[in-house]
Amino acid sequence: MKRKNIYNIIVAAGSGTRFGSDRPKQFQPLAGRPVLMHTIDRMRQALPGSDTLLVLSEAHLKLWYSLCDDFGFSSPTIITGGTTRWQSVKNAVDTIKIAPGEEGIITVHDGARPLIDTALVDRIIEGLSHASGSIPATPVTDSLRALEPDGKSHPIDRSTIRAVQTPQAFDARKLIQAYSLPYDAGFTDDASVMDAAGYTDIALVEGSIFNIKITMPADIDIATIYMAHETSTLA
């Protein structure tokens, strides 16, 4: 699949309250730079020539501009986020215009997942060759149980379950149409929005155990170890 007319949405508008710091997780230092800068650079490296939109909370714009100055970093085009992830993605999707006859792709990625690599993104883009959407997923290794209304629980066959990651990639026209739907609490990611719009042919591709999402302070330590492993592997 030719890499043209690709639009990347990087969502980084969250407040990061679970991280337990005044500074949200996407701006925390990782290997000498903010997490978000690693994320943006890796998407740029994986999809050269694509257009990137960065979704930020209005409250964090001053901090981001200051960090860009400090690190000499070129920011993507910024879109102001909303009160929910769905609204933040929608704000970005609504700015993308697909010309007549254009076959576009939109990827959506969490700003707090800084360890994506080109091989992972390649698999996601390739997955679109036969589907409306393509998402990375990994097997679940823990035992699972489902809660019942009476408080009891029953086991679930974990072989039928996958943990979903980002970036997720979609046919641009279909994602734009899907985001015209009204909000629903069941929209946990962009693939679920596509499902609600009737685009259920979502391809699952191999994710990566290194593609962690920074949520807690310890995740910074884990990401640092993973990055050191990458460096030693390439040496």
C-alpha cells in the first residue's frame, strides 16, 4: 500500500490524574525529553510525508510551546481537545477534508505510547488492504473472570480475548462518517466508533509488548528499560 494521503491524529489532551503529578504524563521526562516528543518523532519516522495533528488541552498549550522552545522541537499542527477522548479525536477528524477521488488513511494514536516502531506501524497500514480498520492487539496472559449482577463471577477463556493498543488506522472517509454519530459511553476507542457506524470489518494485527501506555510513574522506568533494550539490540 502506498504511503500517501495519511493523516495522523496524536491524542494528548488528557489531564493524567492517575499519574499523580502536577505535570500530565505526556509531558513527563523520558530519556532526556518529554514522552510526547518521542511519540511524535516515532510516528514521523514510521510514516514520512504524512500529515500529523496533535490534540492538546487548551490548558496545556503554554507548557507545550515552552517545551518545544526548550528542546528545539517542531510541533505538529495543534487541535484543541475536548472533555472526552471521543470529543478530542472528533475535533481533529472534523478538520480533515478528503478530496474527491482521494483514498485517505487516518491513524489515531495515544500521545502517552512513546515506544511504537516502524514495523508495528507497517503491520497496521498493511492490515487496511482488506479491511475498513486495522488495530494492533496482544494476547492476554492473566486469567480472566467476568462479574455477574449478583456479585459472583465466572471464568473467561482468555484465548478468545485480545488487549487492544494504538495506533489504529482506518479508511479516512469511513472514520469521518463514523465520527458524525452522537457520543455513546461505549466508545472506548476509535474501532468501537467504527463498529457503531456499521464498519465491523476491523483487522487485528500483531501488537507489541513494548508498546506500553504511560499511566503510572513506574511506567516511565519500564519505558526507560525498554528503550535501553532497543539501543542494545541495534548496537
